[in-house]
Amino acid sequence: MRATLLALFAVALAAAQPIRIRVLDSQDRTVPNAHIEARSASSTVVLTTGPDGIVEIPLAAPCDLAVHAPGFEPVRARLTEASPEAIPLRLRPAILRYSVDVAVRDDAQPSALTGANVEIARTGARTVLDAVDRVVPSAFVTRRGAMGYGIATNGTGGISIRGIGESPNTAVLVVVDGRPDFQGLMGHPLPDFYSLSGAEAVTVVAGPASVLYGSNAMGGVVEVKNWEPSEGMTTKLTSSFGSFYTGQHNLTHGTRFDRGYYSLNAGVSHTSGDRRRSAFRSQDGTLTAGYDLSNVWKASIEGRYGHFYVEDPGPVTAPLPSSYATVGRGGFSVNLHNATARTWGYMRALSSHGKHYITDGFRSTDRTSGFRLDQNVLLTPQLTLEFGTDVLNFGGRARNVASFTDYGRHEITSAAGFTRAQWIAAPRLRLNSGVRYESNTQFGSIAVPEFGAAYDLAPGYTLSAQVAKGFRNPTIRELYLFPAPNPLLEPERVWNYQAALQARPHNSLTASLTAYYADLSNLIVVTGRFPNLQLLNAGSAVNRGIEALLRWRAQRRLAIQAGYAALRSTNLAPYVPANKFNYSVEFDAGRAFVSFGGMLVGKRWADQQHTSELDPYLLGVLRLTVPVNRKWNLFATVDNLFNRRYEVVPGYPMPGANAAGGFTVSF
């Protein structure tokens, strides 16, 4: 009995101990004014470290931490027990990036809309790109129905960032599991392949990222990170069903042990569609595993495979009797990571492949394979150097069995070296620069630079500026396939200039304002009239705009997020809005969590010639989450709450008000 009482007393004493954190840099110097968001099973707090880098968190262990500090990479950690001593948490220097992190979670806790993290679980998003569209104001994604973006002529899912995206989508790069993911012949990503079932976080980089990623990152990058278990064994099942027989069912399982972890994710999505012959079905699975070889080296593998079937009903003015496509795609990356106090990085071998079958007779197989090395070195406490190299070989074969056309087999290889550096010139001033030199078997060589600076006006206030060049190489489709192949095409180019003010006047409030000027040249355009079409580097545009973000936790139970983007262009692409406003309000009602959000999309051109417009529209989404107990959550979502009639692309009316409900159970 006495032993039992002593054990209970020890547990109570441990629970009463606050968690103390000391935030340090890689040289063990304290980091003041670091922003810390701590979440336990019952509460969320937001704090800032003092001059000694220490903060006391008034929560019981275990809890999850997210730490952000200017000039350092963000860190996420899970603390399983309290300690009377301050627990050290070390940050690594980071080179300035303009990005928004989209956290993908499905727990019952209210969002902490602070820092750069945005919860999207209760926005009603069904895919990665849908989530990006709903929370990033400068990003816009085309859609054509309840579910299923589709491919080929009437395919949607095209993402543009600051008005740059191309058609099809080849100027915004999607990076999955650390590898650039695109169709090897067409050069565009496959939006129906990016479900939320295995995703942990999505990072959207606005503006050119060609120094790090090369071609296709001219407008920006969408990076999808796989989920990794934080501790013990986790198994979770989420299932929903709603209007138009639409359903999504995801099973996640993962285990972390002493020196490694693994995770398995499987998802099924389906709908009969809001129009006749607009059905969609998909299945996907992911595998992630890692093992700590030593205190310095870690090996990991990430892979996924998906298959989808999508029907195209055609525009309402010209319905298609039976048009569909089936696509199967898979890929993997094998990684070797290293990390010490003064250097960190990875080596990665990657590969992906796909098969496309379309009812107009088009058949294709494609693949991409390559290698990437990326290493960071802390040369001095003030100077961080990043350098690396990547080699990519991509291509495939295509034919049309209906027209008896054989497009043949084509492939292209690119090899590049890149370097970036950040110098802390003064306690408040950070300077960075970088350059990439790339050689391509088709286009020869190209060099792209970037320069940036950030100045801390005061604690919580940072003014920054950047100049960067981006490029996009012509795709194999444009060079050798259709509609008017031209093997003499040259890369597109953009020079981007931007300035941003980031402010955190209080722990509960974060705001930013960015202005940019993008000069695009050598754009590939279709000239002439059918059948005398020709692809030429004859296009240009100047895009100017502003972006504003506001995230405010008004009180412990109430969080508000809003974002606005305005774009003016001398040659605005079709379907891209000149104005876009995103909003969300989340409220913890005690026994339930209520989320209301949506977006306002302005007018868009409906054609390349700018002769007709698409009307603006306002969308609302209402989501209710009810935690039944520690294992069960129930939720319901109403999309297009205001029952608006609108079109994202001409001829494809979007569904009116529709609803879905489901549950999440943890084992």
C-alpha cells in the first residue's frame, strides 16, 4: 500500500512539474524571441522565449512543440515527460524562403493559427491541391466537379501561383517524398494522385525556386511531406460519405521504436459525380520507413502508388457520350541523411513511373529517375553554406491507337550544381545569395541566380527583399508530340522582385504583407489557326501584385485566419483570378469544434483571347467536429454553404450545396 501511494505521489509530482525549454542555436548560444506553439491533449498555448532562450510551458506532458525563429529552420518535437532542468532544443540556420506551411491533421483540437502553420483538416479539403487552394491566397486551382480533376483536353487541377502556372500545369513544381513529380512526357503533375491520406504537411513556396529545383519551379513549388509516427504505435481510420455518393476512406498505421519507424497509409475515394458521366474512383497507398544507423547517419525509404479512373462529361454545351481515362502511377525515393552540429544534409536516389489510357486512343508510359545531393555546412556562427547537385533523366513513349500515330520514344537528361549561402552580417541583418548552373541534353546550359536580405526592425518585425530568376524548359510534348511540336523551342524565363513585411506584435497575432513584380519572357505560345498551328517563344507578361496574411487567436477558444491576393498582369492567363480572398473562423464550443471558412474569387478570363469573362463567386464551408471520446470523433461538412451557381472553367457548372459526414477512430 505504501509503495502504491509513493508511486501515485511521484506521478502527481511529475504531472505538476512545468515543462521548461531552452532554445539554442547550433553553437549552443541562446535564441531569444523564438516563437513556440505547444499543444497537449486538452489545450494549446503560444509563447516566446526570453533573453536567456528559456520558456516555461504550463502544460502537462506529453505535448507537441512547433518552434519558429527568424533565420532558423522550423522545428517540431514531442516531449513525453517533464524535467526540473531546462530541456535544450537546438535550431539550425536556414536560408530565407517565402513559404506557407499547411499542416495536415485530423485531430479534434482547434487550430492554432499562428506562425506559418495553417490547419486544413476542417476546411473540407479533399486533396492536397484543394487544401492549397483554400488556405493560400496567391494560389489558385481549377476544378470541374465534385471530385476528380481529370487529364487531357478538359482536365483541371492546374495550379497557378501569382498568376504563373501554364496550361497544362508545367510552371509550378510538385515535390512528393522529396522527388520532383511530373508526367515524363507532358511535364505536368497529376493532381488526382495527391490525396491527403499519407500527407503530414504541405509547404507552398511562392515565387521562383529554380536555384534549388531547376525547371518547372518558375512560379513556385508545392512540397508534400509524408506522415511519420512520433511515438509508439498509431492506427487511425477515417471514413466519410455524402452527396453524389461521394466517399473518402483512409487507413493510417505507424510505429516508432528505439532507432526507427515505419508508416503505412491507404486511401480510397469515389463519387458518382454531380453530373451524368462524371464518376471518379481512386486508390492509393504510401510506405515510409527509416532507421538510425548511428548518431549521425539515418537511412529511409518513401514510396507510393496510386490508380484512378475519371470520367469527363464534357462542357454542358457539348456533352461527351463516353469519355474517361485511367492512370496508374508510382514512385519511391531512397535516402541517406546525416546531421551533426555543424553540417547536415542528404543523398537521395529517386524514381517514378506511370501509364495513361484515354478513350480518344492516347496511350503512354513514362518514367523519371535521378539522384540528388544536398548538404548544409555551418562555416562560422554567422555563415551557412548549402551546396548540392542533381541529375534527372525523364521521358517515355506515346501513341494513339485510334489515329494510328506513333509519337515514338523520347528522353531528356539534365545535370546541375547549385549553392546558396546565408550571412548574418549584423545581429539584425541577414543576407543570402545562390546560383544554379544546369546543363541539359536538349537546351544546353543555363545559370539562374537569387539574392535576398532580411532586417529585423524590432522584435517580432522583419522586413525582407529578394531578387530571383526562374526558368521552365519546354516539355517533350511541346518538342515532339502535339499540338504543333517544335524541337527548336527554348526555355521560358522570369525575373522576380519582391519585398515583404512580417509582423508578430503579440503571441496571438501574426501578419504579413508581400509585394512582387515578375517579368516573364520567352513564353511558349500557340500561334496560327488549326490546322496551321505553331509553337513559338513569342509570349511575355509582367505580373504585379500583393499578398496579405493575417492569423489571430482572438482568445483560447477562437482563431481567425484571412488572406488576400491582388494580381495585375499585362497578359493574364485564362481562369486566373485578379483577386482572391481566403477566410476561416474556428471556435472551440467545449464539446464540439466549429469551423467556418471559404473564399471569394474575382473575375477571370474564360479564353486566351480575353473576349469573355467568368463571374466572381463566394464559397462557404461549414464543418462540425464532435469528439465522442478519446478514440472516436464524428464530423460533418457542408460545402458551398451559400448554394452559389458558378464555374471555375467554362462549361462545367460546379455543384450546389452538398454535404458529407463521417468518423475518425484511433486504435
